[in-house]
Amino acid sequence: MSENRKFYITTAIAYTSRKPHIGNSYDIVLADMIARYKRMMGYDVYFMTGSDEHGQKIEDCAKEAGISPKQYVDGVSAEIRMVWDCLNTTYDKFIRTTDEDHVDAVKKIFKKLYEQGDIYKGHYEGKYCVPCESFFTPSQLIDGKCPDCGRDVTDSKEEAYFLKLGKYQDKLLEYYEQNPDFIKPESRKNEMINNFLKPGLSDLCVSRSSFKWGVPIDFDDKHIIYVWIDALSNYITGIGYNPDGSSEFFNKNWPADLHVIGKDIVRFHTIYWPIILMALGLPLPKQVLGHPWVLSGDDKMSKSKGNVLYADELVKRFGVDAVRYYLLSEIPYANDGTITYETFINRFNSDLANTLGNLVNRSIAMTNKYFGGKVAKSDIENDEFDNDLIKTANETLDKYYALMDSYHNADAAELIMNFAKRCNKYIDETTPWALAKDDANKPRLQKVLYNLLECIRLLAVMLTPFIPESCEKILEQLNSNNRTAEVFAVKEYSVNEATALFARIDLQKTLDEIAAENEAKEKAENVVTMEQISIDDFAKVELITAKITACEPIPKAKKLLKLTLDDGSKTPRTVASGIALWYKPEDLIGRTVIIVANLKPAKLCGVESNGMILAADCEDAAKVIFVDDIPAGSKIR
């Protein structure tokens, strides 16, 4: 244990252009798991997250919404915090880069760096990506697009201030060498060295003058301070750093013990941020963890692709611990993970419902059934099954600490579930229901059930950083709050009633429900977003009634019928209509319909169609609108 040893952990602050999706949410859940584990190990944890609220994209989004940038970020920041809260995360502070104390400190940081010669004024010309807020040289582009997000870039030339990165390049490389665990996983460090440091660092643009939504430079009001200094500085301003004098809280907590970030922003946190700190004369963070992405199937999540899942919606449907467990068990240490409804439900059923939930329910139910809920540690001799279970428990604990200390959360989750499976196997090996048939076996039965309850308690302790609410329920059913991570720490149990922790999810039924909801949502959105027209636009559409005088199928066209219409003129009108799936020719002859009479003619399967009949798009069919009591040729107004 590490009593009173501080541990300062941060997440990347979420950008307030839109609501975060499940991939963005992995950051906060992973950091929360680490923070909970460190508290469990006796650390004095300070956990900070927040929102990044400046930049051109925010200014553009606010303009499109017809509100001020501050109003826009107030709304999105509140939404981010709502998502973080629904995931049961235990952050100590939520910083916003529009906070007055942050803005004040950032202004002073920029001025200090300028006055000591680390920032200078010049001109920038290059390719600019608005979503990433990044400049690139033409050689850095991939197929002419942003190398980070793949979007289009624009030519940009403007006066700007620059940070001297090259001045600190050798010092940064030296820090990498002296602190081999600074960047994790190892592959991220190699990428930074080989792709950026060895080829040589270009000076970094740290101001903009082409938009206004940002922290202004005190001594040059044409410029605002760019994201790198503004957003990255939150890690120190949020705990009380100020160039004019920092707080005791800052002195206690800095340097950060861990920055938890996505792999796409490792460069900013392991090159730009350390150089800013070096220029300020501050210690560097002890470690940066660049976690992989959460993909939707095989693709990166994108609203335009329609494959975005949101954490709060998943929590509402499946529960918070189901979402936390999936993210923390499915996303590997170094490689991208994936999420679909199918993989989510399958993992929930296999790990939480079948393995863990079944183990807890069976063991507590048998304790109540055979011993009135009370069992104690037994001195009778262990058999081979007991010894193997205890050995597995001790080995699991040892490996658990190693994996959690190195942030291999998915491996730790697998390890824990394997131990739960071993406990289920122990039930099959010892057959408590058979032992209960003979009173002579009562001591042996008590030992078996005690061993199971003690192992379940260990599972709850180990899983607490992953699924805290469920682990509280497990300990409540055990009627124990003992969180000692060692075997036989509890002398006796007096359990409560067994209640189901995780009900199995019917995969197909749930997928059908989700599909139906998505279809209904899409229809509703189409109605809401339907383009409005003026009365003049409507007047251009000529609607008249027409009587069907003949009708026949169109060869090789399963959906089309050829209609001959009397529209009140002396010339019959032909219309091809896609209603053959719902109507037979004999059902239509003699009926009167409404047609769009001035529609441009079109050739459909060899038939020239001169108009369109009106029909309602119902859930299971198209239903033609009949007006049999109105004379043919009547105008509809």
C-alpha cells in the first residue's frame, strides 16, 4: 500500500464542437478505472478532466447555430459533463478553458514565453485543417488531405507567433532516454522519435489572427493564443499554476503522474507539451499513456458514416457497469478495439451474466439454502480442488497488481474472468448439492461454500475499479465490506438474499428493437428537417383528379403497373406507377385518383410516364389515395 502518496491523473479535455461519442468516452472511463485502483491502493488521488472550448471550429459551429461562441460551448460542455457523470466517473475537477483563472494564467504563460525569447513573431503559410486546428506542409498531407483526420485542408497565410521547438529538441530526446517509461505503449514513443524528433522539429505556430474565439494576446490584440498553449496548459492551470505565483496545491501535485490521452494526440502531449514546460522551467509529467481507439466495427466512428454510438444511450439501455466493463475489457493495451451491438451483448452475456452473475447467485443461494446464510472458515483438511482454487486465487492477485500497475486493463479483466470461471468449475468439482444430501458431509459443504464466498469477495475487490456499482451489490449480498485483497481475510459470512446482478440479454430481440427505434428516429428526423417551401413553390405543382380506365402489368417490371387515365381532357394519359406489390389491375379500373399533372415525362421500363399518382407511404404498404366521388379533371388546390 502507498499511504498518502500523491497521484495526479488527467484526461485529454474534450473538444466542445459536439457531444462525445463512445470512442471519446473511453478516455474518461479508462482514467477513472486507474484513479479508482490507485485510491484502492492507498494513493492520495487528484483526478482532473474538462472541456477545450476555443478555436475556429467552435466559432463556425456557433455561427451556424445562431448563438454566441460562449453560449454554444456552455451547452456542449454541460453535455460532456452529463456523459462523464452517467459513466459514474469520480473526477475531482472539471476544468473549462473559458474559466477566468485559466484564461488569466494562459495570457501570462504566453507573455512569459515571448519575453524570454521562446516565442517570436513571423508569418505562416501552409495547409490548414479546421477540425484538427493544425497546419501542415504539402509533403505531410496524405492524398492531399489532413494526415490526422483525412478531411480537406485549406491554404492559409497569416501573421503568427511561433514557439521555438528546435531549441529544446536535444533536451527532449535526452529526457526520453533518461525516462524510458515516459511514453506508453512503447510503439508510441518510437513513432515520436522516428517520425518527428529525428527528422527535426519545425517551430510551432501558437497564435491565430483569422478568427476571434480564443484567449487574446495582451500585447497584440490582433492575435488569439492558439490551442497548443491554451488547451495543454489546463493540466497546470487547473491545479493552481500561475507565472506570477503558484498555489501550494500545484506544488504538491505537479508533476502529473499520468496523462491519459488518445493515440492521435500523443505528439501534442509528448513533444509540444514537454517543450512548453521546459521553457517554463517546470518538471515534465512522469508518464503519458496513449491509448488506442474504439472503432465501430472496422471503421473509425463518424457522424457522416452513421456508425456513431453514444455512451449515455448505451447506459440507458444496458446499465452503466455493462458499458464500463465492455470498454475496459474489450480495448487492448496497444491495438484498436471495436464495438458493435452484437459484440457488446455477447460479452455482457458471457462474462457478466453467465460467468460472474451466475457464480454469485448460485453460491449465495446455496449458502442460504443449506446453512441459513451463515458459514465460517473451516479447519478441516483441504482436498486437491481446494488447494488448486486457493493457488489460483493467489496467482490471480499477483498478476492482477502487475497488470493494473502497467494499465493493461483488458488483460486484467480477462484474468479476473478466468478466475471466476475457475470458481464455477470448483462448484462442478465439489458438487455442493450432492454433499447436502448427507449430514455427515456438512463440514465439507461448509468449507466449499466458504471458499466460494471468499473468492467472490476477492472478485468484487478486483473488479471495483471496473464495475463499481455491481461490486457494491456483490459485497452487499455477501454482507461484507471487507476489501482486503488476500485469501481468508474474512473469518465468517452471514449473507443476505441472492438477487440477480445481470439478466441475460436476448440478442436478436434487442437488435430488432434497436433497428425499429433507429428507423422511427430516422423518419422523425426526416419530418423535422424537411425543407419548407413557399406558397409560390406549392402553386407550381398541378394536382388534378383522373379516372383509371385501363390497367395492366409492365413486362419485366415487378413493381410497376401501366395506368391509362381520363384526366378530363380529350387525350388519354399514361402513367407508370410502382404499386404492383399492393394492387392488382382489376382492383384499380374505374377508381379515381389524384395525379401530379405537370411532372416532367419519364421513361420507365419502356413506358413513357406522364405524371405521378398520389399514395400514402404506410408502415407495411403504399396506399393509393382514392377520390371516387370527385369528377375526373377536377383541380386540387
